Amino acid sequence: MKVLHLSSRTRLGPGQWPPRPRVPSRPLRAFDITRNLPTEHGARQQALDLGLDPLAVDTPVYSAAERQVLDGRPAEEFFAAARIGVAHTDTAFTQRLTALYRGVLAPLSGPAASVLDLCSGSDSHLPTDVPIGQVVAHGVNEEELAANGAASSRFVQDLNARPSLPLASASLDAVLCCNGIQYLTKPEWVIAEVARVLRPGGAAVVAFSGNCWAERAAAGWLGRDAAGRLQLVARLLQGAGLHVLHTHSVEPDQPGGDPFLAVVAHKPPVPGAASAAGGAAGRDEALLLLASTDLDPVATARAYVGPALQELDLNVTRVTPLTLERWRDSYAALVEDAVELGVPRSAIPALPADANPDQIRAARDHLTAMMESFLSAGL
């Protein structure tokens, strides 16, 4: 089992926490998910403008203005000072968070369980009585990650600069997010990646308090009240194809304390597929299920071609370096899928490091044809 945990910071100790932002209270409105939705062309163009995958997100939730932050420095620079041992939330918040994690992770736990703690720091707040075989910690401060005693491996990445996760599809059993979502300027694409890396039946938890560094949070977050933020998170999860199970909204125990807000969702299981709980083997159960059935080999092979590689068939007029990098990364993932199917790696032509769109498209088509032939032969 693998779990993805998105966490960050909410409050430092006395004298260390910046003043809480005075955000004007907004009246609670009826939540209308269809209100002001951009057209398909608008969604694709916004994605291309951001150097992102236009097929990964049907409808952007933030407008361009809502993605703005007051301090746009790279995350590694803004969070350069390590805050090891600093309490970012009060004790009541942490206890509620750990209790929620326990309830979500217990059914998925086991010696092969694996957790990815995204936007993490020196503490993941995971329950110690739930066995998890591996904890992968992501963050923007290497020193803090090194101090995280729950982590068995770590990586540093600014998700605002590159929202794609360096993880295999359907390789995690849960994604946990605590106080990190407010700092994401492209949350739709990050949550789409969360959905991608979750195994069918996997869980996602996004939790947050009422505090944040206002100069670093997205304008779209600061402009919403607590109820609006819960709705925003639910919409992000639903937009990525996850099913929201329930929400939590608990007022602080005492004045000045941290409110506890969270949304719990899960990835729908594949009908007829075995449960992935407990770290079941297999990189992508959904695709392996396809490969084990009597479906047309052509359709099965094409099912492995993800949204980024499908984008090559669109009339893309502007190709940024980030877009090219995403296409190359997606082709590399397709190579790994082919190898898992049994296609010899030595038979797969290597993609040049500086491959252009035409070369990537040709390599994609060639490899897909190899996979079709392999499946047709029943090898």
C-alpha cells in the first residue's frame, strides 16, 4: 500500500509565525459546480499557457488571477529556513489529523504498505500503530525531510514549477494532504496527478487549518472562507475523478486554536479487479486487468497511452520546454508499461534526449504497434 500525504505549514511558535492575514469574510453561497466553467478550448489553452497537460484537467478551478501569489519566489527559496521540531498547528489539530489518518489507513495497512507524504516537513503525523512498510516524503526543504523519522525515502520538488509526480501510475494506496493545498498555484494538475498515482480503491485526504502564510498562498485560496475552501477541495478531487466520501469541519477547542477541516475521497475500484490493499503487487492494476482479458489487442495497447501522449494528436500551436519534458517523461512511462507487459527493453528504440514532437509521436506509435503485436501473439 502506498499513501500520498500533502502537508505544509500553518503556524510557527511564539514570535515566529507571521501575522494571520485579515481575509474579508465572504457569505456562504450555494455551491454550483457548473458556474462560470471555461469552454473546452479555454481549458486547453490555459493548460498550454501553463506548460501543462490539457487533457489531464477538463475544467480549471482557479482563474488566472486566482493563481497569483504575493511572493513568487521558488518554493525552495521561500521555505529555505528549516523548521525542525516547530509545531505548525496546535495539539488538538494534530490529534484530529492523526486520528483521521488512522481511520483511513488502517484498512489499507500492512507490511507492504507504502506512504507518499507530499509537501512534507520534519513530521508526517502518521499513526504509529498502523503498519506502513514505506514512507516516501516529498517537500521543498531537504534538511526538514532528512529529519522526518517516518520517511524511508525522500525527494525535493517545487510543485508550482512542476506539478507532475515522478511516480508510477496506480502505485499508491492513499494520498494524504495536510496544509499544502493552499500554496499550490496549479492544484488541478497536482490533484490529477494524485488520482493518476492512486491505485483503484485508494484513498485521498486533504486537510487544512485556518492559517497560512498569506504572501505565499494562492489568491483563489485567500479569497474563500472556510466553507468555500472545503468546496474548492471537494471540487478539485471530484474534477480528478475521485469520489468524495465525507468532509470534516471542527471548530478549535479554545480561542486562537486551529480549526480542523478535511475532505476524504477515494478512487473508484476497477470492476472485477482484485483489491490493491496491503501493497498488492502490480504497477497498474487497471491496465494489467485489461491485458489479462480478451479485449482487442489494439484497444488494449492504446489504453496504455496516457493523456500527455494523446496530446500529441492535438493541433498544438505552442510547445514549451515544459510541455516537451512532459511528453518525454510520458513516453518513458509507456516504455516501462511495455516492459512490464513483457516487451524486451532491448527491442525498444531509445528516444533522443532532445526529441522533438514529431520524434516523440513516431516513437509512441512505433512502441504502441510493438505492444499490439506482443498482445496479439499472446506472449
